[in-house]
Amino acid sequence: MSWMQKLHATYEVCAENKAFTNPPQTDNEKETPALMPVSHISQKAHIHVILDGQGIFRDAELLPPQKQVVIPATEDSASRSGQIPPPHPLADKIRYCAKDYAGAKNKFFDSYAALLAAWCESPYGHPKARAVQAYISRGTLVKDLIDKGILHADDTGALINKAPADKTDSIFKRLDGKIKDQGDAFVVWSVQTPGDKEPHAWKDKSLQEAWVRYDASQNRQKPMLCMVEGKEAFIIGKHPRNIRKPGDGAKLISSNDDTGFTFRGRFVAPEEACSVGYEASHKAHNALRWLIARQGYRNRKGDQAVVAWTEKGLELPNPVSWPPPEGFDWSLDEDTGPGVTITEPATAHKDVGQSFSRSVAKALRGYRANLAATEGIAILALDSASRGRLSVTFYREQMAGDYLDKLEQWQKDLAWNLPFKIEDSNDGNKVKVRAVFTERAPLPETIARVAHGWRIDDKLLKTTVERLLPCIVDGAPIPRDLVENCVRRACNRASLKRWQWDTVLGTACALYKGFYARHPQLEKRRIYAMALDRNRTTRDYLYGRLLAVAEYAERSALDKSGEKRPTNAERLMQRFADNPCATWLTLTKQMSPYMQRLQGYEPSPYKRIKRELQEINDKCEDIDDFTSAKRLDGEFLLGYYCQLADFYTKREAIIAQEGERQ
């Protein structure tokens, strides 16, 4: 229960901050998440109905798509399901709120009207709720909405299930599902009275407080020990859902196995296994829902969620999505841009490692300034095994200083030149997407796709992200199978498109570099630079440099003659990794005519290429090892990448220098 205690404590602290409970509700045209009060849920709304203080209809309008509002809810309605789900007490679907709805009104409207009347007649009733009760009792909601053009009916007055041809923006576009039943449209209310500064019922704090007091008064159970707060409280039987996103039906705590193998044969009643107070459960779930929406990571389907937070609600970099792959503005150092276009390999600098370290430290400086080193933080990951069950797959509590240190170390250990996409506006009309390189660690999702393929199974993708979480948060070694898979994929260059190849090669280099930076055996740890290391004499690194020389020589000759085709080095990369010595003899013969062709151009990189070949050959100390048929490991990719980047970095200067000498 430590994660629930942490969430409950977070709610208690953050609920005192109005910036969290009532933030400005527009943020880049999206709803800004708010920390909801107890006994409330977040709901996507479609129709806004405006009344006066006596419950007289004034107006109605369609709300913007994906409009989220905070509404009162009961314990049953917050987790409602089944053929006749329990009603919400104020805002709900047309089928509940409309007495004149043509469907099974007795099953829905009557229960909704009874719940609303019980609230209004209690000592905790609210004027806005009474205005809504007065209006719905007249039974004209559907008629009023048809008259306003919000709902659509046929000639007999029955609601239709298909949008009219002349209605481009209608309620049908707001509804989910293939069958568009207008009875599923969700209605929220405004009540306009003189002197009332907040007519919207879903924003009125006094209405929210009135419902919380009424809902608390309905608990008639005997108090039990709450495992979260450590004191006696009214125990909740049905815990909230909609945790990761609106419409999410999975629950963290559930006990509906009351027949057959009841509670796995260990307990008679659910409270014996887990007794959580009503308020404690709502506060913890509301805090988690708010944190995920505000600063959490969700995969594309939304099944997996990861969030890091402090009790004070201060923002933290997310372990699996920092830095963001698009739009982040921290660069190699303070004076350079984020990188170069993908048309050439990324540039290399002698001090690229030191510059990147300064860049990461600068990017995290803002977080460190707002957080004390001893500030407690929590990292939690969620995943659903089924549509109704949600599990905590990872949970850690750390000091803020330790967490940021681990995150910084992850970036440093796995930093490599990786491509990412940015958008360039073209005269304000057409947006052009281009790719640039920048130094950073690959995101866990990128690692998963490189290791297992772009069309990776969702379950395998989530499992891989979970496996990498301890590597980021705890500084654990990187799984060797992921490194080997990425290296294998990078060697199979012929099967990859250009944009895939750049990502696969960079990710493979990053993982190999990071694996040996934190190898489980201290004596085997190695530190690789992101720039060319001319002092490294290992067989794999030198063979990688040779492959880069062969590719650069042929590519330079092809560019001079205007030919565009894969080089022999690119085509034979897989064979080169499996049998480097024999393949290098083949590449040497194939490279000879291109070297001769380069001698006929001015200026030419011919002499530079010859010098690089001579330098590499001079460093081959163990001839028997160099000529063996042993397969290359991932280190050859680092030598290949760094040598090729070094060629392109200095190409213009070298060509100019060679031209002057000749």
C-alpha cells in the first residue's frame, strides 16, 4: 500500500494549491488537467445546456470535441457498468436526463431523477442542482435540443442514428462507436443567476463541496481500519476507474469474484484482503489520474502509463520520455544548434562527450533548482492485463537528487547521435518535416522497436519498456539480449529504409556503448567516446573503421559522377560482420577502381583516404587475430560510425587543403 499512501499524501498537499485544483482550462487547445475533489470524476461532455435560476431553458450548444469536465459521482456511478448502469447525480447522458427520451426512460430517467431529488431535498442541496431538477421534471430536454438543432429527429419526432447530409458539424461527430445513438450524448449544465460569477455547474466549487458533504453522509457502514490512513473510516467497496484516460474501465483494486473460487480461497469478504477508506481511495486515485494526465507517459494505445512525481506536485522529467523526441530545445552546447540534416552523417567534435555532459546538466538544472536533494519522489508504472484489471508493474521511491543523478547518468552512458523529426513552416502554408541529429540517449520505446522490429507486438513493446525502467531509475546493467538484437538489426542494412537505418545504427551504438559503460563485471567496463578514437586498436573497432573507409571512398566517387546507388560496403555489411577478413579482401578489390577515379578529380579526398587506410593497417598489432574468421561484435559499429562521421565532419576543410597542396 506504499504507493497508495504516497498518492494520498500527494493529494492532501496539492489540494491546497489552487493552481492544481482550478488551473486555466486551455493549454495549446487541450484541457489542462485539474486535481478533482472527492466523489467526482472526469467525463467527456458533448452538450452544454443553459438554464436560469428557476430552471427555465435559455440556450444550448455543442461543446468542442474531447471536452473534459469534472462531474459529481456516486461510488456506484464512478465505476458503473452493466445493462442499466447507475446514474450520475447531476450531469449525465440524454437517456438519463431526458424524461421525453424515446428509449427505455423508466430504467434510466427514474433512477437519475430520484438520486437528484434526494440530494436537492437534503440539507446539502444546492441552488444549481435544484434548478436542474426543476427543468428535467418538465420533460422537455429532447424537444428543446431538437428545436436548437443540437439533436436530430425524423418527421415523426423520433431521434435518428445517422447525421443529416446538410449537417457537417453535428452531435454525431462527437459520439464514439459505430452506432451513433444520440441518447449517449453527455449533457452538462449552466445556471445563470444574478450575481453568480460562475454559472458553469462543473466549475462551481460550492456545488462540488455540497455534493461531497451529501455523498459522505450516505455512508452507513460500520467503520473499519483503513490500510492507507491507518485509522478507522468508512470502507469503499467499489474503487474508481478512468485512471489512465477517460473511458478507461480497468481498476487497480477490484473484488467481484464472489462465486465459486471466492477471493482465491483465502478470504470470506473483500475487506479482509484490502480495506481502504472511501476518501482515501478517491484521493489516491484522483491524484494518480491527475499526475498521469499532467506529466505522465502513455504508450500509443494508452495501456501502459509511467509517471514520476513529488508530494508537492512539482514537475519531474519522466524516466521513459525525457528528453521528448520532438521539439526539445537543449543542444550540443550553448552556441551550437541541435544537429545537421539527415542527408549526411552527424558531425563529430573532439569534445562531444564533455559538451553533451554540460548540455544534460544544464537541462536538469531547472529541476534541481526547484527540488531539494532530499525531496522524496516516486516512480510508478501501470499496465492492464485485461480490460478490467490494472496492475502496478514498477514502483520505486527515491530521493530527488538520486533520481536526477540516475537520469543524467543514463543520458551520458547511452548518448549517441540520433535522428529526430522537426517541422519547418514554409511561408505559413505547407509544413515540411525534416530529420536532424542530436546527442541524446534513445527512448525506451525506440530501443524496443529497434530490437524487435518496427511492427513490434504491443505486449512485447510494453515488456521491453518495463525491463528498461530499472536501468534508468536504478542504474542497472542493460539487458544483453537487447544489445545483441539491436546490433544484429544494424548489420542487416539491406532490409532497412534510410530513415530506419539511421535510427537503428544510432540506437545500436548507444546500447553497446551503454552496456559496457555499466557492465556487471568491473574489469570489463569500457568507456567509448562519441568521436573517433584513433588510439583504440581492438580488432572490431579497426574493422569498423575499414568498412567506413570503403564506403566513403566509393560514395565520394559516385557523388562526383552523379550516380545514386548503394555502395558495395552497404550491400555487404551483414557479410562483413560475419566474416570480416574475407569480405574485406573483396571490398578492397571493388574499391580500387573508385580510388583511381578519385585521382582524376580536383580537389579530391584520395590522399586523406590513403592516409586513413595506412593508419588503420599500422594499428593491426595481432595479425593472427586480425585474419581470423571470428565474427565481429557490436564494437565495429562504433568504429564504422565514428570514422564515417569524422570523414564528413572534415570533408570540406580537407578537400580545400588537398587542393592547395596540389
